[in-house]
Amino acid sequence: MIKKIEEASGESKKSLFETLKMDVSAHHKAEESVLFPDVKKKSDEDGKDIVLEMVEEHHLGSYQMGLLERTSADNETWDAKFAVLKEVLTHHMDEEEKDLFKQAKKVLSNDELTAMYEPFEKKEEAAK
């Protein structure tokens, strides 16, 4: 999706961005309500810090998406703003895979993780 946005222009770029914004925002809401509380509750201080950092990165992404939403796709700063969003999202996904998922597997059983799939998907769909 990011590549498609980078290659698009005008209203097409804005429309693709709106889809990305909706998907990312819904995913973040699901993580924050389904996964993060249990991981944070069962973690030591280092694990709690991982969760808190994930939440702060969600805030950064939301802030940047808000800027993009209020900026015309034809504005000369739009691509630069999108490049910053791409960096934030890419960094966040890397840390999720490297740190958060490792922490979740450390403090939650396979049954607990499996039990989160349906509520996660429902929350994500409801947020869309």
C-alpha cells in the first residue's frame, strides 16, 4: 500500500492514503484494546516499557496521518510528510516483530494468544 501511495498522484494518492489510514488506525485500536493490556499486565518493567513505546509510536503515526489528512496531495510537503509516516510505520512494525511479539510469547500462553485472534479481528473490523 505504501508503494502504491508513493507512485500515485492527486486524488488517487489521497484515496489510497485514506484506506491506509483507516487500516492502520483500526489495527492500532485493536492492539491497544486486545493485546497490549495483557502483555503489559503480565510483564516486568522492561516488558511494560516495550508496550508503552508501542503506544507512543501509535500516537506518532496518528499525528503524522492527521497532518497528511489536512494537507492537499498536491502540496509540495505532502510527499515529505508521507516519507516521515513511512519511517514511523516501518520502524514500528520492525519493533513489533522484534520486541513486542517476543514479549507477548514470553508472558502469554499459546492458548491466551490464540484466544485473542477473534476479539482482535472484531475490534479491528469495528474500528474500520
